Amino acid sequence: MGALYAMIGIGLTIVFGVMRIINLAHGEMVMAGMFAAYLGQKHWGLDPFLSILLWAPVLFLAGVALYRFLLARVLPGGELNTLLYTAGLSLLIANAALLLFSGDYRTLTLGYAIVPLRPFGIAIPVALAIGFALAVAITTALWLFLGRTDLGRAIRATSQNREAAILMGIDVDRVAAVSFGLGTALAGAAGVLLAPSLYLYPTVGELVIVKAFVIVVLGGLGSVPGAVAGGLLLGTVESLGAVYVSSTYKDGLGYVLFLLVLLYRPSGIFGVGRS
Amino acid sequence: MGLIGPNGAGKTTVFNLVTGFVRPSSGEVRLAGESIAGKKPHAIARKGVARTFQIVKPFARLSVKENVTLAAFLRHRSRPEAEDAAGALLERLGLGGRGEKLAMELNLMDQKRLEMARALATGPRVLLLDEPMGGLNPSEVGAASELVEAIRRGGVTVVLVEHVMKAIMRISDRVLVMHHGERIAEGAPADVVKDPAVVEAYFGHGAA
Amino acid sequence: MKGRGALAAGGVALLAAAGLPLVVHNSFVLHLCILVFLWATLGEAWNVLGGFAGQVSFGHAALFGLGAYATAILYLRAEVAPWWGIPLGGLAAAAVSVPTGLVAFRLRGPYFSLATLAVAELMKLVALNWEWATNGPTGFLITSLPPLHLLGLPMDWEAKAPFYLAALAMMGLAMGTVAALSSSRLGAYLVAIRENEDAAEAVGIDTVRAKVVTLALSGFLTGIAGGFYVLYFRYIDPDAVLNLGISMEMVFIAVVGGLGTVLGPLVGALCLTFAGETVRERFGAGHLIFYGLFMMLVIRFLPEGIWGRASKLIDRLSPKEARPGAPRG
């Protein structure tokens, strides 16, 4: 679970790092991924995990389009305005989905995922296991991308110092578009991976976005390794919390942790973000 | 009094400590014998210590007059009184006709005037000016120097952090030099300039 | 519009609005009006903190829910009549907001906003789990309201009119408060804090105290709105009154209408409620889609909000009207 959380967190944190905006619609993008996987299976019989190959690029392009046509005009208005804009976007997408799909809960079932795996005596649902594996793979691929390719380096450079990046000849606008697309794709991919394991409903984005914030702040806004760590941390805290404290309070633990970090170490537990 | 020193010497930090924007981890800060260490900035402002910022911080979307009026509320309870005081200060500092303009519409020199006017509106005993001449051309520097001297004549103690040497040397009664967070010299401008420690701090080893 | 003229105009408008139920008997229309008044109140309450002081809170649902639950608990468990319970609910919300504010205001900008979000979510969890206090997910259901006689007439709690008037009064109170704030010293201080908090501190403004007082005020107004909600809808549970959506709706109404203005939230509430409820009637769900759409349009094209832009236009036009010699009231 933590790895999937991490994926969501990474998407959000990249967008923040490059554009200094907190994308409140991020949760909806995860939702979009979930529904895409669901529809893919329902209408075309696509296996959700394989369908990532289809949906990730689609969501990437959607993200770039969103940036180009909607966000780019609003960015000059300032952080607050952009934040509110993404809030509006999130409501728009979530409610459009509500109108299209109705608020019923849906589930995605996989024929091969009924019996859980039992490594070391711990029961792990198959879907979650595959999801985890793929998430790790994707995160690693992303890490390589950011570290080894020119575009990846451009993204990191822009997120560290926008003006210097411009001076170095980096097309900051293109980087921003790519980053947003990447963030969307990551969120959507995480949604696809999560789809077989959770209930699907159009307003799930609300739940997701709050957790995404917790993760990103835990690890430091703008830091990718921080998001990974944050995701794993939250996933672990929640699982342990569910077992030892009580399953109803596990969400609360995350929030309390979140508040504590905000108050005492705003740059994140790993101190790599900006305060 | 002038406060000088190479970049990074800690001059702005001293200001921040004195005005309460940074808490001291040890030592004391006293105003006329009374300890003000660790107090919040607004409390220190009430005690009569005002400051300007190195990078001006106007209330951008408010009018010039409103900027100063807000500060004047510290000494005048009613709005009409505060506005009158603000108006007078604006005149004194050369911003007379520009009261209704938005703070963000002013040029740099006028914004610095606004910054000073606002600080003065709080009726301070001590005024800390943080590099007021940064970014000004020579004639503006001259105008700013005259402003500072006029403020001093009004009875306010001024502590000036600056890099523009001519101005500081001309208008300071006393100069304190900092380097790497410590005081390395203090005295009349003419003496300080000749102090070998000061020369070394600015020009490097062997220049003395 | 400034000064006495505006006050008089406002008073007249309120009185006129109060007379509406005598003429209009369509229950749906009255219901819509009640909703508009409720959301306008919430928008005004949020505006106090968000528009004037520039502190964007995503957690106001916590205050709303607190007021609602306080009123419900006081009525159902302690038999305190709702007309006392509502103000008490407001006070409870204000009281809780003070320590929360003292802590949260250490944070600035987006960090503050995120913290408010977390606080609200935590409160929802508490409400869901502290069943001994809040009945958990079951919530509270009010089956009957105590009798009340106003001016000798018994109140018919099944009709819309009493609620209409109560909501109108509540909104009037909220707007009055905001109007008073905007011409007060505290209001000016808040704007200074919004523009540049460091500079405000440097000129002697106690920013923490100003922010906390503002939050308490905002909390009180939000709390009484919560109490009203319980009275009108007669049912609350954590999801109805403590969810993120409510916080966001408040933000939207204030922003779409116009931050920092007195009439803005009313305009915002009018647009959004009418659009939203119409969708809800036709489609059953997804009514918030307009909120999202309006929000995006406003931010993109009218960042000061609909009324914000309108009032600027009016200001620009009015000096020309005043010039032909006639003095303005």
C-alpha cells in the first residue's frame, strides 16, 4: 500500500516542485485512473494491470493538455489563485464523474486474484501484491528517468531553481507541461493499480487528496525521495495502526502525524523540502 | 550610528534580533536599560523601535496614505487623527502628492521613502534602517542621506546599515564594524576607516 | 457604497426580504432562499478570515459541525431550546477555534491551509468514533421542535416562513458583522496582515491576536450557521456537517462572490445555490459541478469575484453621477 501511496505522492510533489502549485485535483486524477481501469475491463475485457500501458500515456497527454489549456493561464495569478483553481477543477471532474457514473460503489474483480498469497505466513491479497510490484517498477523507472535523462534533469533543475534553469536555456514552460503530465500519469497509474483493491466511486478523490498531502508534507514538498519515504511511512503507520490501535483510528494517526510534522518540521521529516 | 561590515557579517541579523524577528539563543538585548530580548516584533515596535527592511515590504495593494495610516494607529487611536499624522509625514518625506497611489505603483526611491515614513509613523525613539540606499543612483543617495539627517534632527536615534561608504561616513556620528558575526571596531568614522582590522576585513590579508 | 447610505439601503433590503414569505408561497423557492441565506452566512463567515485576513482555511466544516452538534446535543440531551442552543453552538465553535488558531497560525500560506484541512478531517473522525457524545455515524435526528410564540403568534415549524426569517436574520447578522469589520481598525489591520505580515508586525500590529480574534469571530458565525442547519434539516451526521465538501463550498462561495467584500458572499451564494440546486433537482447528484465550473471561470477571468469586479465598476461609474451637483446621501 505504501508503494502506491508513494506513487501518488511523487506525482503531487513533482508538480509542486516545478510549478510551486499544490494541485488539489490530484485526487481526481487517481479516480480517473481507477475508473479508466474499470471501464477498460468492463467494456473491453482489458486486464487492469496490463491496461496501465494504455492509460498511462493517455493520462499523460490529458495532463499536458490540462496544463496547456487551463492551468498555464492561471499561474501568473499567484499561488493562492492557482490553488483555488485546482480546487474548482477537482470539483468539476469529480462531479462530472458523478453525473456520468452515479455515486454507486463499484468493484473490479480479477479472476486470478481471489486467493491471497501467503509469503512468510502473512496474507497478502494478490491484487495488492501485483500492484505493489508494478508500483515499485514504475517508481524505479521514474527514478532512472529523473536521474539519467536530459528531460529528467531539466525537471529537477527547474524545481530547484526556476530562474537559473531559464538562464541555462531550459524551456521552463515545456518542463512544466511535462511535469504536470507526468504527475497526472502517475496519479492515474496509481489509480489503475489500486482499482482491483478498493471500492470505486467518483468522490474517492477527496479521500485520496488528503492522504496525498500528508505524504508529500511528511517527505518534504518538492522532494521525490521524500514522497517515496512519506508514502511508505504512511502506509506502514496505517497498517500498523489498524492492527495495534484500531482500524477506525488509523486515518487519524496519519493526520496527527501530519500536523506534528507541519508544526515542528515543516520541511519534512527528511528535511529536503522547503518551508 | 552606522553599522557596516562585509556581506554576511551579520548586520541584518542584528536588526532582526533587536526588532524581535529572530529570538536570541543567548545574551541580551536592551532598550534604555530594559530587556527586550525574545519579545514579539509588535511589542518591540510599541516600545519605540522601528525598522525598515532591506527589501522593501510595502502593503502593496493599499494606498500610500493607508500604508502610513496603519502604522500611525500605534500612536493615534482614531482614524482621522492617524490619517492626519500620516499626511504630515508623507509631506515631510517628499511623498506629499502621492498619497492616493497604490504602494506597488511607486518607483524604488519612493517606496523607500514610504518605508521610512511608515516606520516613523510609529513614533519611534530608535529607527533601524536596513540598507536604505541599496539600488539607488548617486543623486538619490544624496536625497536619502539628507532624509536620514533630517530624521536625526527630529530627535530620533538612527542606526544605519549600509554599504555605500561615502554616505555612512558622512552622516554617522559613530561607526561599528562587524565581521563574521563579531564586532571588530567601533568609533568615529575617521578612526574606523584607518583601523587595520577593518581594512583587512574588507580587502583581505596583507592590505593593511 | 459607503457610510450611512449603505446602511440604510441594507436595512430596507432586509425588511423587504422579510416580507417575501407573505407574497411567495412556493415552498421550493422559499427553501432555495433559505439555502442561499445559509450559504451566504457561511460565505461571510469564511470571508472574515479568508478575504480580509488572507488566511485560507479549508477546515471550516469543523466549526460548522461543531456548532451543529453542540446545538443538537444541548437540545436532545440537555433539553436546551435551540434558540439558546444556536448561539451557544456558535460560542462553542469560537471557543474551540481559539486554541486551534493559536497553534495553526504559526504556519503560513499553504501550510496553514493544509493544517486546517487536517484538523477538520480529524474532527470528523472524532465525531464518527466518539459515539458516547455524537452517536457516531448514526447522528442525531430531531423529531420535534419546542413550541415558540413570537409576537403572540405560534410558530408553525412545518412551514418554511419561520426558517426563512431566521435564516434572513442570521445572514443579516453576518453581513452586519462583516460591514462593521471592514470599517474598523481591526479590519484595516487584517488587510495589512494579508498584504505583508512581517511589515504589519514591524508597525506594531499584534498579528497573532488579530488573527485569533478574527478566527473566533469567523468561528462564531460558522457555528450559529451550523446550529441553524440542525434546526432546519433536523438531521445531522458526521458526513453531512463535517465533510471536506462543506469547507470547500464555503471557500467557493466567498471567492466566486468576491473576497473581502460585504455583498460578495451573497452574490456567490445566489449563483451557486441556484445553479446547484437546479442540477440537483434534475439529476440527483453532481450538483457541485457548477461550483467547480464557476470557480475556475472566476479565477481565470474575474479574480476579485463577481461582486468584487462589479463593485469596482460601480465605483468607477459613480463619481460621474455625483458631479452634477446632487450630494450623495
